[in-house]
Amino acid sequence: MAQFLFLCLTKTNFYKFLVMCGIVAYVGQQDALPIIIKGLKRLEYRGYDSAGVALLDQRGLSIYKKKGKVAELEKFLEETGDIHANVGIGHTRWATHGEPNDVNAHPHYSSSERFAMIHNGIIENYEVLKKDLLQKGYTFQSETDTEVFVKFIEDIYQHNGCSLEEALRLALHKVVGAYAIVLINLEEPNTLIAARKGSPLVIGVGEKEYFFASDATPIIEYTNKVVYLDDYEIAVVRNGELQIKTIENVETNPYINQLEMELEAIEKGGYEHFMLKEIFEQPKSIADCLRGRLDAKSGRLVLGGLREYMNKFQNAERIIITACGTSWHAGLVAEYLFEEFARIPVEVEYASEFRYRNPVINEKDFVIAISQSGETADTLAAIELAKSRGATIFGVCNVVGSSIPRTTHAGSYTHAGPEIGVASTKAFTAQISVLAMMALKLGYQRGTLPESTYIQLLHELAAIPAKVEKALQTNALVEKIAAEYKDARNMLYLGRGYNFPVALEGALKLKEISYIHAEGYPAAEMKHGPIALIDEEMPVIFIATQDSSYEKVVSNIQEVKARKGKIVAVVTEGDTQVKALADHVIEVPLTHEAFTPLLSVVPLQLFSYHIAVMRGCNVDQPRNLAKSVTVE
Ligand code: M6R
């Protein structure tokens, strides 16, 4: 799908409570366990502190759970013996409350052990429900809301003498919070029941077999037909048939989407880590992002998602960009782009701050929400807030069918392909590519960007994939430099103008995967405080490419040199001035300064990658982090 254009679907306001986890389930003719384990490994980016499965075979319904990564669970299952079942559910957890241990891991049994459930989300009123169930004599093994949830369903089931499906439906009217759940029932061996509100759930449709997962990656290997379950829907697969109903009991027609994702896109393809693979994929991911949208020769620039909203965009009094982490850095780059080319004032907001400070926002504002995963809780909540104040919301997302594209008025996908390493790399450059196209289009339409400049910029943007390819050739040099700085305790990243967000991004990359403290600053701000940190122990990474602030940055480099700081500089090919001052320089090709971040960030990604590898860190799954931050 080239663009997304979705209407507001959700009424939820619970994003602040979402919990990160990955769920997988299978029902069909195949052996469920290997499918579930493989799927959980693919979803480990969503959480990796404990994992578990529930399998239903002739012997009954059994749960196996283990603290640690999915590999621990796999080992435990191998030691347990030969397990074969055609139906099962699995879960990988990222704990928010209730420590990561075997007991708190999912799945959870109901009291009679007739049902088991996996859950991604959080039930806000679980304490009230639990109190009630305790009074009725229920007992609890874990500290989780999920155990309360499944026992609450069973209580309704027993009390009403109804089907499990009906008990779930009634329960969903009483629970407050967010969930993607799958239930397995001892008494119905060919059945799985699932529901969703606020947390993602995709159903893979095969030949008389069905897959449930938090995203499509566990499914793609078996089928490319998927149904995205909507909020307030219940899906039942029984004897090879899928039925979807709303929680008001109204049957809906499942809409089958064709997945465009390729299996190889979610495998390492010979690279040691996903992060390295994704860094090296950037020439292709940027080209994919531009493809079909930008034709420099004819001067054609089409973003289908914008078409219907172009008028609003052009006449917006203000553009508000909201995002988190790396996506927020892409938003900062966009601020420069939109203001320079389209002359509309831009505010870039951390979604987490925006949502809590009663912002002044109205129907004349055009809000752009940026997110790789499309599931970030704070960004979703910021969207809901802006929407409730009448603003138009445009999403720039990578994951097709995720929650943000489903809740915004319109948007553009970045087409970077699955990004599995927790550290965002190719998503960042694809986000900037989409935002750059939006800024050029807007500037041209508004008449603030003369045609000749517009055409020249289109050509320059079209040349970026080849230039990124060149920037990647610095890899061996960057690895050498990394070896010199791998034991540093702190680093400072400095850049100006378009390269200021790149400094922030470089510092974030280093922090999150190598656990070295790093700060990004506008280079000129150094003299207002950070300069006190400079001594011979302090590596300072400058982004000093040829642009309008080059001379100023050179002065900042001199200031650091005078204080004996170690200088690593990303410069433009052929640079001599910085070369004479810096301890190391890394060259990237020349481009228009507006597109420099697409090149200057590449050596910084490689630098943090090599340092993390040399320090023995888990590059793709850094401690305490998860790829989709669906918790406040
Ligand atoms: O999926 P999103 O782009 O909304 O995620 C936002 C941040 O959580 C994300 O960019 C995070 O900062 C990355 N780990 C950075 O590499």
C-alpha cells in the first residue's frame, strides 16, 4: 500500500496504560509449538524478560513458562520432552509491574484450568475485579492483571452457563483498559478466541489454519493474507472458520489484506546483527520510500495520503509535529525543512509532554505524528488529544496496519521495511525522506519554493540513495575509530542547523546500545555549559559538513581543541579545514544542506554499532528497552 488513509476508528483513551508484550497463537493442522516459538522470537523486540506457551493435545491443556528470553523457554521445552499439538498460544513479556519470573509469565490459567489466556495490554480496574473474585473464593498465583482477567471471564462463564465466547463478550463490557488477548479452551480443541482494544492483533489466514500475532512478522512465512482486528472486536476460529463480531454481538465481514512484506526482510541475511543489516539497507529503504512518489525529471512529486488533505496542509496556521525518541529527532529535522521551504511555523513536541500540558491547539493546526512502530503509547495519546481539539492528524509510520495509521486522518508510510533492531536506523532516514517530500510539495504548492529550486532539490533528493551507499563505505574506518573510543565513559555530540538533530540522534544511538553516557547539543550551546566538561578524556563528535553554519562549527572545533578534547568529525568529502584540527575525520558526500542528515547520520549509526559490539553489548536487544514502547 503506497499511502494510508484511515478514518478515526478508536474511542480508546487508554494508551498510557498499554504494556509491551508479544503474542502468537496457532490453530490448524501443523505442529503449533515450532510456529509459536519462531513467532515469539520474531516478536522479542516487544519484550524479552519472560516467555510461555499453552498447548492443547490429547493429554490436555498444558502451560510451560520460563523467566528470560524465548531461547530459555525453548531449552526448557526441549528438556521437558516431545510435545506436539495443533493448537497453542504463546507470549513474550516486558514487565511493567510484577517482576519478571516464571509465575508472572503468560499464559495464565483460569481457576479450573479449563482455559488459558495470553494478554498484551493492561486492565486498569483489575484490583476491583480481583477484590470481588477474592470474596467469591478465587485464589491467585501471580501478581498480574491477566490472571484476574481470565478468572473473571471464567466466573461469568460459570455463573451464566454460557459459551466462553459469550462470557468473554460480557467480560469485555466490564473491563477497563487495553488488551489484545487470545484464549484457548480445553473443551474446544479446534478453537481460539481473540479480542482487541488498544493493543495490536493481526490474524493470518491460511488453508484451514489461522495465526494470531501482535504484528505480521510471525505470520509472513505461512501466509500473506491477514486480517487486522479492530478495537472492540472478537475473533473466533472454530473448525477452520473465522468469524468476527463486535462486542455488541454484531457480525462483521473480515477484510483480508495482502501483506507485501518479504520473509527475507525479517531475517539477518548474513549480517551479524539486525542493526548492521538495517544500517546497510538504507540506500534501498530510502529508494523504496521515494519510489513511485518522486520523479525529478518530470518534477512530479506525489504523496497519495496527502491528496485529500493538501488544502488543509497548505492553509494550516501551524504545523505541530509529535513523536518520541528517534522519530522526534526526525521531527526536528522536519521543523527546519518545513520552515525553510514552506514558511509555516512548526512546533516539535515530545508526545509525552504534549499530551499532559493542555496545549493550545485547534482545527487550523496540522499535526504530524511520526512513529516507526505505529504503536507508541505517548504518540497515540497525543494524537487522540489533538484529534479531540479538531486538528487534522497526519501519520508518518513504518509498520503497515499498526495503530497510528488506523487512528489518524491520513498519512504516508515510510516503506523502510521491518526494522527489528531496537535502535532505530533505517526508519529514521525513511522518516526524513517522507518529511522532506512533504516539505518540498508544500513549499512548491504555497509558492514559497521557486520552481527552479524545487526541481533542483528533487534531483538532489533522488540522488541520496547512491550517496548513502558512499557514506556506508566509511564502515571500516569508523570501526577503527570506534576501537579507540570504546572505553570512553562520556561523549559529546555537537552539530548546528540540520545537523543539530543528527547530534541528538548520534548520542541517543550510543547511549541505548553501548550504555556509554552521551549528550547531543547544538554546537553553539557548548559555550553555555558543556564546555566545562572538555578535557583530554572527553571525545567530542562534531558533525561539520559543508553548510551555512560550517565556519561557526569550525570555531567550536577550535574551542574544543584548545581544551585538549578528542575530536572526531563527520565532514564533507574533500574537507581540509576540519581535517587539520580533528583527531579523526569521516567523510560523507556533498548534498544540499537540507538533506545532510540523511548522510551524516550514517557514520554515527556505524560508530555506536561498532562500539556496542566491542563492549560485548546485546546490540539488537539492549537492556531495559523494547522496540515498541506501548507503555507510558
Ligand atoms: O516506534 P516509534 O518510532 O514511535 O518509537 C519511538 C521511540 O521509542 C524510538 O525511536 C526509540 O527512541 C528508539 N529505540 C531509538 O533508537
